[in-house]
Amino acid sequence: MKLQQLRYLVAVHDAGLNITAAARQLHTSQPGVSRQLKMLEAELGLRLFERDGRALTRVTAAGERIITHAARILREMQNIRGASQDLRQADCGSLAIATTHTQARYVLPPVIRAFRERYPKVRLHLHQGTSEQIAELVARDRVDFAIATGAEELFGPLVRLPVYRWHRVVVVPKRHPLAVGKLTLRRLADHPIVTYVFSFSGRSSLPALFEAAGLTPDVALTAQDADVIKTYVRIGLGVGIVAGVAIDPVGDADLVVRDARHLFAGHTTWIGFRRGGLLRAYMYDFLEQLAPHWTRRLVRDAERSETQDEVDRASASLAIPDRDPQ
């Protein structure tokens, strides 16, 4: 058994069983990948894939177990390389982050700017997407950090550290009826609503909140991007419901921002990394710049935890900052 075969095996799995795509990613030939997979199956005495002619159709149960072990071995190889790089050159390498539009647009710019000033030789890769898309990148081991809100069920393999808390706000044009007066769910229900796609799942989903009050929301548009939501608020499509952190005091001065914490439950944004992975020195620094309450010592304690419950108990004593608009 060769490490090259394990690398081919995981690459084919990550490419959706598309050998051609995997070969392209590995900078090798399709016949070479197919040959190595068959040699691995022969050595193991197991069928790792179901086939229809030359095409792979699905992973067998045995294949799933072998791929899990192979991915773990390849990660440990990366850990060894990372450790050696830290010993040789602590300020060089790469950092891949998967996050949502709100974090990338409103939270990360000053953190990334400061990080780049300190580590100009570190290559940064920023991937934006929904929680499901971020989870897919995590599952394929394509990122070092994931930054998201909620959706904990999608991120079981990660050590998740709370970064900050926030609430939703309601945004309307200055002459809108909801710009003044007490803000209630009943008043909101009288107007079309423009909000996030994620608002329609989980314990604090909009339909559940309105239903509990005996109301039905009139949802005009859902989007992943807070800037898109605010654009449609400006053209009169509806009342916007966005994260408070997505408010730009200067750029959004034409809108009225209403505190809605009395209507909607609060949220916590976290940063996560794979349990058992290796954090390089500059990764600890990035983490501490984003969340100063997570010192390197505390992060290392979290790394050694066996479950997320242990991390949650440790973080309960920390002062997690709020990032609601003032």
C-alpha cells in the first residue's frame, strides 16, 4: 500500500467519483488513477467502489471505512509537514477560511488586513457560502477555519469557539411606517418581508415565530447577502431583517435601523477547526485577532478536548462580546 494510492482514493471520493476530475486535480492521467485504485483493491482484497463499466457509481460500505482512515492518514501527513514548516519558517504557508457573506464583508476585513501586515508571506484563501456549502468544504478538508452562525449539527468534526453574539435588526426607508413607533411582530406581518434564506430553518425561524403569534409573514424575497436585502429594501420591495453586524453606519445612513432583539432570539458566531488537526503559529494569531478572548493557551486547551461539550463548558466563563449596532 502506497500513500499515493490513498491520495488518489480520497481525491476520487472528493471529486464525486469522477476519475477524470480527480486526475486533473492530481496532475496525473485518468488511466494512472484507475490503475492505482484497482491495485489498492487487489491488495486489500476489498471492493471499494461499485462500477458500471469503467465508471464508478458509488462507494461500498467497505470503501467508506477505508476512505475515512485514508483521509485521516493524509491529514496526519499534513500535520507533520505543518509542524516541520513551523520549525523551519513560522511566517510562511497558507490559510483557507470558509465563511458567510456577512462575516467576509463586515467582520473579517480589519482582521485580515492586520493579519496580512504581520504575515505578508502567508497565502490567504477566502471561501464564501451558506452553512451547507461551508460544511461541504469542511467535510472535504479544504479549509483550515470555518466561521459561521448556528447550524452546529452540520459541523460535528469541528472544535467550535464562540467569537461574538449578535441580534437581528429591522431596516426600512426613512419614511416607512415602521420607521417609528413600537416594533411588533403584528406590525411586521402587515408588510412584505425581505430576509436571509437561513431565517427559514431552526428553532428561531421566521415562520415559527410568526406562527406562535398567530400570524403569517408575507415573505417577498430571501437572499444570502445582506447587501442584496438592503438594496431591495431601498427600492421598496419590503421590510428588511438582517444581522445587526451587517449595518454600515455610513453606507446605510439612508435607512432606519430598528433594534429587534425583543422579537428575535440572539445568535452566536463561532470559528471552528478540525479536531485532531494542526494549528500553525500564524493560525493561533489569526484566531486571537478575530476573538481576543481566545488566547493561545485557551485554544490549546480546546484542541485537547474530546467533545464540544467540554469546549462549551470552558467557554461559559468567557466574556463573549456583543456586536450589535449602537
